[in-house]
Amino acid sequence: MPSRPIAPPATPPRAWPARRYRSLLAAALLGVAIGAAAGTIRGDLFRDERYRIQVTKPASWHFVPGEQASSRAREALPEGVRSGQASAATLLVAVSEVPPGTPTRYPGRVTVAVEDLTGRPGVETLELYAQANLRTLGNLLQEFRLEGPSERVRAGGVAGLRVEYSGVVLRPEGPVAIRGVALHFLRGRTGYAIAAVAAAEAFAARRATLQQILASVSFLP
């Protein structure tokens, strides 16, 4: 059953503020993150033994290893995040509709990122963890809004929260309106932020494929 919607910031920001962002997992909800980890890619399956998670992709989409994806993503982030004014999240892998390095305005993508929450206050429950990252996402996006209520989901027996959102991200080539789906999971003191994002005008056409990738996420015992 859907839970109550997670409230967005009271006043959505209209410009990129020069402030300390609380978590780069919010950047992962934009389809980007800093910091990378090594998992294993075999065909259409990505598996990470350390964080006990796996995801599969459609044959026509492309895995982007965390190290490569995070390096390219750094340049797309606001200066306040690029300069290290945030706690680091770890990008495990990205799934992109175009091959790495292909010039395109804003391709559909799914990102899987994790964060060690040990010692981080205010994120003791799944709900608080999701709320904290969505508030930060509101600082990274212009015209941020939630597109409907949050819903409870499960992946491999692990409880999570799912919510759709929209906003505008500033890129060197100009602003891009986006739509996305954010999944949050909490396993012990490890937080998982999984996002499926596309340009707003392409989101409806990509929705089924993005949902297929999200549905493939599984937590290993």
C-alpha cells in the first residue's frame, strides 16, 4: 500500500546554491555520483559481493563501471559538490541506454549507489534516510517536485521506498527537465540509493525499460 508522500523542501531552490550538500546519494538520484567500487560484470549481469547486490540490464543497454561513470559524473555536478563539500557516496554501477562516451543530451540511465551511514545522525530509519536524500535532491535540482506518493517495495526480502520526482538540472549546454524514480533501501547501516532517470520528454517512452531494470535489483543473502 502507498505510504504518505515524503514532503519536498518548503521552498524549492531556484538557483544552484554554494552550500555543503549533506550526501552525494542525492547526486546519484540525478544519475551521477562520486567515488567508485569494483563489482563484477558478466554479460547482462552486474554483481557486487561486498555490498551483496546485483542488477541485470536489457541486452541493448550498456553497463558503465562505477569508476568510469563517477569520473564522467564529477564534471556534471555543481561546483560545491565537485570540490568535495559533501560526504562521499560510492557508485557501484550505472546502466545507460547509450554506450559510454556517446555524445547525447541526457540519456536514460539507472544508477546504483551506496553509503556507509555509520555515525551519520538523522537517518536511523528507512523513512528518515529517504527523506534526507530527497531534501538534498531538492537543493540540487531546480523546480523539484515529487510526482505522487511514496510506495513501499521489496527487493530480495529487503524493504524499500519508491517515489517518482521531476526537476530541472543545469548542464553546460543548457537546462534539462528530467523525470526520475528513486528507490531507497536500508540494510543495517548501509544505505542504497537506486535511481532511474531520463529527460522529461523521453521518460514515458523509457519508463518500461527503466522499470525492468529497477525490478531486476536483488539483494544477496
